Amino acid sequence: MTPSASTLAFVESPVQLLNVLEWAHAEAACAPGSAPLLGAVPRQPGPLATRGPATAPAAPRPEPAGRGAAGAARAASWLRIVVLPPTDPMSRGQLRRMAGLARDEGHEVGWQEARGGRLAPLKALAALARDVRAARRVVVGDPFSRYVQLLLTLVRAEELVVVDDGTATMEFVAQTARGERLVRWHRVGGGGLPGRIRELAYAPVSATARRRFTPAAGTGRRVEVFSSMPVTVHGAMALRVNDFAWTRSRFGPPRLTKGTDLVGTSLVETGVVDPDRYLDAVRALTLEHGATRYFAHRRESPEKLRALSETTGLEIVRPDLPLELIARRGPVGRTIVSFPSTVVHTLPYALTGTGVTVAVCDVDPAWLTGSASPRARSFLTGVTETARDVHRLPAQTAPAAG
């Protein structure tokens, strides 16, 4: 970490990196002396102030070529982003393109492999330990990540920022409010005896992370949640709304097409929704809304996408950037239809004032697999019911198979 980089951010997905850029943009836009963040308030209009860069910025670097924003070059003086990439090629490709955008904004970006072998996590931890201990503020994108939780055991910073990792933020805030163990909503216990042994061995790390995310009053430690999700923070947490101001300032407005675009989901890949029911639902939505394109989730399998294309005639689009940027850049359909997912909360912000209608199709409980977690039904319903500025489609619009 460069001597002047007082804030260190860790990201493991393209969306997390996008949200770090949004947070940095909001941080730079905050005028000194503005009102402080308010705790336990679900939404706060307008730009909310924070304490700014954790230390006074060093002399600004030359402005990146092609950028007119005066703050872009200055950003590198206080923020370093470390990418901890997954192994799948789609995610890695999107991350590399997002890293390029971050560098264009003047941020320092590092690439640290932490997967791909039994010793890879330990080697990465050793490589990052010094920078983690030195950081005055740490930004993370996935509080459920075991690697992030392991890094938190080294954090000495008093300030911790959690940016969105999709709808998982909703579950993170709810679980920490209830004092529960951090477990992803779609995860189902298993693994037999070896799995239970691993859980027991990891329990001290998980407990340390949970305490770090929920600091006691009077400790001087602060946790900020930067989110587009409908969350109500608690305790020493503070909330700042992510309204995608950076995305709107850099891209678009988009050219609108006459058709409807469908947004894919990884609910099949995570074992929540039955593949055949999902295929039938997409077919029904295609016919009813005249959809022509299907924006695939980066985790959707090639076999599933091939079946969707053959069955529905949809053009399958594999985005090279997060959908919020793709939609804002355009061209995009006048109507975007999605199943319960992150985009039903983020796209209304990113596409504000463009005339695009975002619609969400409910998931019929009959579509869920027998192995889906007990929490799946209520969580997906909550994602749909709390979405703002979207048109809600009943599940019977996309009937189950049979």
C-alpha cells in the first residue's frame, strides 16, 4: 500500500468493485462540515457526509487521460483497491474490465490471487497482512466471505465500511441485528462430520468478524453500510444510500429499444429453483412481454443458457460489465423484467429519469427445489416486496411446469 493510501478496499466480484467506486465517488462529493451520518435510518435523501479521507490527501497525481473530473486524479491519494478474484472466467473478465475503470478514475488497483490451491489463501494473507494492519479505514464487499472474515482478524482500523454485495446486504444487516452467525440465505447445512469439524475450527474467526461488524458503543469503532438495499441499520452502524451517482455521471443516458429485456438469475445454480420450472417461467415471460434479449448472470451455466436460447429464441447476452453499467450505457429495452434479485433494487437508481420500466416477477413456491434452504421463500418474497419504483408481476405470469 502506498504511504498515502489510508483506505484499503477488498472486492471479490465485479458488483462489489462497482459499489466501491460508487462509495468513493460519494465520499469525494461530500462537502466538509456537512451533517453526520444518521444511525438506524432506512433511507436518507441527498448526499450524506462522512469524515472524508482518513488522512489529508497527498499531492494529486496527473489527471488520467480522457477524464474531465477534477477529483479523479486526487482519488489515488487515499484509496487502494485489492481484487481477490474468484476462479470462474466470466467473473475474472468482468473484474479486469472494472479494474480498468477504477484505474481510469485515478484509483490504485492491485490483483491478489487468493484461490486455486490449498496454500493460496495463506500466501495471500501473508502478502496483505502489512497493508491491512496499516490501513486507517477498510472497505469490504462481502461480509459472508470467509477470506474477508479472516482478513478482519488483522484489521486495526477504527472505521469499517461494508458496500453492497447484492441482496446479501439485507441478510447481513438482519443477522447482525439478531446476533446470529453469518450464514448466506441460500446455504444449506451439510458436509457431514468433516463439514462440522471445519465449522468448529473456523468458529473463532467467524465470531471475531461478527464482533467487528457490530462494535459496542463507546469503543471508538465505526461501521458504515453503503447500500441500495432497503435495510435498517442498528447499534453503532450508520447507513449511506448508494444511488449510483457515479454510474449516472459516467454513462448514458441510454438509447431505448422498443422491446423487453429479461434479466437472468443464478437461482438455479445455487440450488434454489428447479431448472425446468425456471425454463418454463422464462418461456412464459418471453411470450407475454415480447422479450427479445436475455442478460445472463455471470454464474449461469452454458448448458442452461443454450437450453433457454433453443426453447425461447431469446438472444443470450453475456455482459462484460455489471448490468447497471450495461443498462445505463445502452441500448436497453423500455421494459426490463427480472426475477427477485439485486437489480430490482439497483436498476431504478441507475436508470432514474430514462423512462425505463423495471418489473419483477414473483417466484412461485412450487418452483423451489426440495433442497432449497428453509429461508429461501421468505427471503425472495422480501426482495420483491421491498423493491422501490418497480412494477410487480405475479408468479402465475410465469406458470410452473405441468
